[in-house]
Amino acid sequence: MGTVSSMTRRRFVGVLAMALPGLAIRPLEASAVRVLAFDHLHTAERLTVEYYRGGTYLPDALDAINHVLRDFRTGDVHPIDPGLLDLLHLLREATGSRRPFEVISGYRSPATNHMLRQRSSGVAAGSLHMVGQAIDIRLADVPLARLREAALGLRLGGVGYYPASNFVHVDTGRVRSW
């Protein structure tokens, strides 16, 4: 019985340890200040911005984010879903990262999405990138697998894992993973 009981304890501690990062996340407070930092790998643009304060998304900050996360191939700018920004804010808290999000792809115009779809079967015809609800990222101080696990733990949308390309896709669509 001692063996069964200690194995159960070990298993419980293991499960608890895996769950702790998700439990440590505070829910977003309406009055809190929310800040994000981006380092766009294709344009070399950097942005650190307070995008939310006192229950309000800050329009100038959202405009700056929309610009940095634009389709870097065409220059097209599209509004980024504030829910995606909140997801990133929570993801940064869940990982404990102190580094900017390294951006591989934010908004994609339909033309860019079509071109990428011609090159790869991994690009969705109805990609949420085309409506500002998806981003492909990594964090320099967080292992990619840990970033993926933290995103999955949030259960706030889709999570794609691309270790060969060194990024994680997150979106505000339905909860799913690939």
C-alpha cells in the first residue's frame, strides 16, 4: 500500500506542477494597465506600448500595434483584435517572460495568404491572420515547447506548434491545437 500511495502522491505532485503555471495567472482586471512589447523579425521594428488602462483600450496604442503587425509583404494595415492582445498579455504573464514577442507574422492580407497557401499546405484558406485574430510568435527567454504549453493552458483560442520553423501560432478563434 505504501508504494501505491507514494506513486499516487508523485503523480499528484506531477499533475499539480504542470497545472501551476495556469493557476498562477491572474484574470485580467478592468482597471489594470496592460503593456506589450514586440520585435518584428521581418521589419526590424520594435514597439513597447501600454495598450490598455483603466478599463479602456488606448486608440493611439492600438494604431501603433496595427502598424507594427501589418502585412510586411504588402504594407496593408488591419485592426488587430484586442482579445488577441489580451491573450498575448496573459501568455507573457504565464511564461514569466521579460522579453518582447518576436513576431514572425501578424496580419496577412488575403493576397499574401493566397500566395503563402500556394507554397504550403499548412496555410489555411480562411486564416485568422486575415482578420487580425492570429499571430505567429516566439519569446527569446522561453523554450518554444513551454510557450506552446502555456498557450494551450490558457484555452483562449487556437494554438499551432511549429518547432521546425521555431514559432507558435496563437489566435482568438475556437479552442483547438495542431
